[in-house]
Amino acid sequence: MTSPATTRGEPGRPPGADREAGHFGPYGGRFAPEALMSALEELATEYATAQADPAFQAELAELLRGYAGRPTLVTEVPRFAARAGDCRILLKREDMAHTGSHKINNVLGQALLTKRMGKKRVIAETGAGQHGVATATACALLGLDCVVYMGEEDTRRQALNVARMQMLGAEVVPVTNGSRTLKDAINEAFRDWVTTVETSHYCIGSVMGPDPFPTMVRDFQRIIGVEAREQVLAMTGRLPDAVVACVGGGSNAIGAFHAFIPDESVRLIGCEAGGDSPDSGHNAATLVAGSAGVIHGMRTYLLQDADGQTLPTHSVSAGLDYPGVGPEHSWLHDTGRASYRAISDSQAMDAFSLLCQTEGIIPAIESAHALAGALQLGGELDPGSLLLVNLSGRGDKDVDIAARWFGHLDGEAAR
Amino acid sequence: MSAAHIAGEAGRAEGVSPPSQRSAGTGGSSPDGSARVGAPEARSRRAGQLGGSGGSSPRVSRVSVAFEKAAAGGRAALVGYLPAGFPSVAGAAEAAVAIAQAGADVIEIGLPYSDPLMDGPVIQEATHRALAGGTHVSDVLRTVETVAAAGVPTLVMTYWNPVDHYGVSAFARDLAAAGGAGLITPDLPPEEAGDWLEAADDCGLDRVFLVAPSSSDARIARITADCRGFVYAASLMGTTGARESVGAAAAGLVSRVRDATSLPVAVGLGVRDGFQAAEVAGFADGVIVGSAFVQRLLAAPDAQAGLDSVRDLAAELAAGVRGPAR
């Protein structure tokens, strides 16, 4: 039996270390229905075997290279950086990956595992639609059935992505209960999985959920930082002073941060969705405004009320509109190895517009939160600092929302 | 607030002890009288051992005692579930007491939660309405107090976060003070339950964990070692909700659980009528019914009709657990 003493944090441990399988300090774990426990054990075992299997690693590496388009570029953005004070800014171009975001890194890994386990059907949840599109893509490629749960509210906000998933052969199920957003899509995906676990794999889209998902998804996304670290060293001869990424569930951020965790000089900065404002309560800034608890199978920070009920969230970005966060981020937050700040909707949209107009790159609104964080950090760090920003996705999916925000479409601007 | 009114109801319900024979008329689908009471020898063998395993509690488990009484009567126990706060805080308590009066041996009060990922549409709907109506954790504890005061052992069934947020030891203390018998924790595996195992011991509360058809024998041994009161066997792989048939996996699961523990084993998920209750009573120590009660409350045109309806179903199920189908 695990005693409480060993499930609690050990401050002396290096951050990011899996203190005990599936735990990050006091966070993580497997708070899942018993019906899923055997599937989680099977997945953990299968994943460990696959990790040690050169054939699996080679197959994944080849898909990442020849299909997803890795390594992605690192691009310096001097005209954008000029608006951030005296600093250099480099973008890790996950927006250039196939399907338009970093999500493909994870789904290719999990889809290969699904086949390895002899399962034929993949379940996914999606908020903005990026993970749903990536999962539908990987399933089309590998001949797997795909069902994507998406909050009804989000199917309206991201109608084009619904069409994309359908074109790729996936079934998209609008979720009409609860708040009809990402967290409810996750609930529904779990309900499906508990019923179909013998034949289905639940391909979670972020570094969240019960063990082994946070560790496994982190490992699949780790390539972002591994590549970027080498690229930045080759380009500049030095490590960045800060790595900046947006955080919803936190998979692109963990992917960007992880290879830099041992580099003590490198600050790791997560940018959460501040919504209307961090103080208004209309936000999704889990680490900035939340407290520890249990949600979706993991112990982590979450936005909750006095009774431990999950609070409604708000963000202009559907992909960050989530009341929890990956458990490893909670641990990085508590240990101080990474720091997190809230970026408001309007700060993110200003940075979105600035990147479009200074560099000719349309970022995802999620990624625009990291860009806004970089604009702030430029003024906070020493002159001449070098910032690496993970541009986690492209903004094609956000054209409609952004056009409304800036008043480019008929009618009033959304704000 | 009608707590006083409910307390009055509760007063009349004192000594809730189901009549040993239900009239045949109460349950349309109650099994024929010739049906053999399932495994009476096993039941009497088990009666008297119950409440032993894991019992470092200073108090005897009232839940185990209720199962023991049922076993001594050569029948399975009936466990009824309702979420607190639906159709109202008072209404839920009143309905739970009615279910107990009509023959349930143990009551589970659900703590409505914003993200009920193990519940099907019926319980989701009810708990959603309970939360929208402003049900708080304090209301759940008051509901327990009312129902327990009616003389029926009362457990809280809850997702873990509300208890975690309340503070595990504080919740255990307040639940015990309200007369609650313990917790059923569907998303808290024993591996993550260190604080709760201690708090339950300190407060003499039962801790009911779930086993599923997919659980390995090793996990069943691990889980049942930390259970007290009874073991909750999920009949099938899925969420809560009434179904046409109870999973065939249930009987096999019950038998595997019995190999691991002397605690009573109750089967939940999918039971909706007296016939199914009888079927499950043929191989399990207890029959758990939730969604079918909630469905009746959802369908009722008014509070009184809801009460009558759940009372009828409880009577039908109580007859069912007394006359196994085989």
C-alpha cells in the first residue's frame, strides 16, 4: 500500500522527476474508475515496452520526419522582437507541423501504441479541434476508427475543424451536457472508454489524465524542446534565457520545457489564459488562480469553488479553455522551476495581430498567449536576452474568431 | 426549510425494518413463490463473519450489520441510491427515507459533482439540476443526518474532489457527526487513499471501494483488503444507468471477490426492476439500485408522485431480493 507519506511531495527531488511512477511530487496519480485500471496498467506496460523497442522508436521517428515534417524550423522574428524591448526572439515553429500544431507529435505515438495493443478504435476529446484533427489524421493514416467528442459550444466556435475531422473519416460527437466545452468532452470520452475499453484506446490530447498519460504524452512532446535546444545552440551559440509557451492542459509547454529543465540558467515561463482579466473570475488561469485537487483522473491544480466543484472557465482561445492543468506543471509551479502568468484575451489578441503584421505569421490564438508573454518578458529580463517562444500552432482555424475580434467581418467586433 | 418536517417523517420511520414478506401485489415482476432462495447455506455461513475484514474500527459497521441481518433472513440486502439535492434538498431526503421505509436496508446519498464522468445521463441530469438548484456539500451532510436518523445505515457516494477540497479528516469527522456510515468512492483507488483510510479508521466509518469485471484477482485482493462495510461490484463495464439485463460478468466477479474476502458483496450498475433484483440476489449479498430510482423522480409530475413512485419501486425490489429467480 502507498502510505500518505510517500504520495506527498519531497521538496529535495529534482523537479520533473517521476518521484514514483505516475507522480510528480504530490501530483498526478491514477484517480480513475476501477473499470479503467486494468487498461491503464496495460497501457503503461505497453508504453514501457514500446519505449525500449528500437523498432517502435524507428517507426515513430520516421513518421515524425516523413509525415509530420519534423524537425520543425526555428525562426528569428526581429521585427516582432523590436516591440518587446531589447531582446532577441526565436520561434519554434510547431505551426509548421502537419495538421498545423504540435498535437501531431502525440497522436502519432499513441496511434502506433493503439495498433501495438491490437485495438482498432480511438477515442479523443477536443476543444479547439486541433487534437481532434490530429487524431483523425493519424487514424486515417493508420487505418483506425476514430470518434471525437467535442463540446457543443466548441463545435459552433470551431465549425471548420468539425468539417475537417469528418472529411478525415472521424465521427464527431457534440457533447451537450455540463458546460458543453472541453472538460465535458473529456468526461464523455471517459464514459465511452469505460464501456469500450477492450477494443478502444483513449488518445488523450494533453499531459493530463490518469497515469501513464501525463508521462507518456510528455515524452511524445519532448521532441519540441530537444530539437529547439540544439537549433538555438547552433544558431546563437548559447542557450536561451527563457523558454515561453502557452499552457492549457500544457502539452506544448511541457514539450518545450522538458529538455531545458536541467539547464538552470533557462527560465521556463508558462502563459495561461487570463480571459477577461485574471481578477474577473472569467479565465482559465489554473496555476495562477486555482488550487490543488483532483480532476479527470489526476491530482493537480484546478479552478474550483468552495465545495470543490469545477468552476466555469473563459478564454478567447478554445484550446486553453480548461479548468485543470497537467500535473507536472503543478509540480514545476510548486518547486519554482517554472513560473506561470496569466495573459488576458486582449493581450493575446494584440500579440496575435503584431506577429501577423510584423512577421507575416498567423499564430493560433493559444500560441498568441505565449507571444504576449514574450512581449512582457522582453521588458523584464536583462537587455540583450534571448527568448525562445513555442509557436504551438497556426491560426488558420482562428481566422473567423480573430476577424470578428478585430472587426474585419460585417457587424461589430466581438469585444 | 422543511428539515423539521422531514425529521417528523423520519420519526415515523423509526426502526425501518423491511417487512419480512412483501405482498405479491407490490411488484408486478416479482418472481414466483416457488423460486428457491439463493444459496441460503452460503448466506448463513457468511452471516456472522461480516464486518471482520479490515476492521480496526472501534465501532461495528452498521452497514455490515444490515447485510448480516439480510443474510440471516436468507435474502440479499437492498441498497438504494439517490443524489442529494434533487428534486430539492428536502425532497431527496424524503425520498430516501421513503425508499428505506419500503424495504431498502442501506441508503447511499450521492454528492452532486460538476464532472460526473462515471455517471450515465439519468444521474447526470439529476445531479446537474441539484447543483443548479444550489446544493452544497453542507446540504449533503444534512441529508445524511435526516436519512440516518430514520434508522437506516447511510453512506455517501462521492467523486473524490469535493471530499479532498473539504479536507479528508474534516469530512470524515462531519460525516460521522451527521450519523453517516461511510463513503463509497468510485474514483479513489486504495493506492491514492492513504488519508481516507486513516480518517475512516479514526472516525469508525466504512470505506467502500469498487471492483470491476476487468479487475485482476490481485487487484481484487488489494482493493477488498481496504474495504469495510461491503464490496461494491460493478456489474459491467460502463457508466451508471438502468439496463435491460445485468451484465453476465457480475456473477463471475462476485465469485472472484468471495475468494478474496468475507465481506458482503453488493452488485450495482444496471438493475432496474424486481426481476433483475431477484436475479442478482441469486448470486450476490446485496443489490444496488440508483438510476432506476432517479429516473422515477425525474419522470414524476410532482413531489408526491415522485415519492409514491420510488416507494413502489423499492417495494418491488425488496420483494425481488427476497425471491431469487433461480
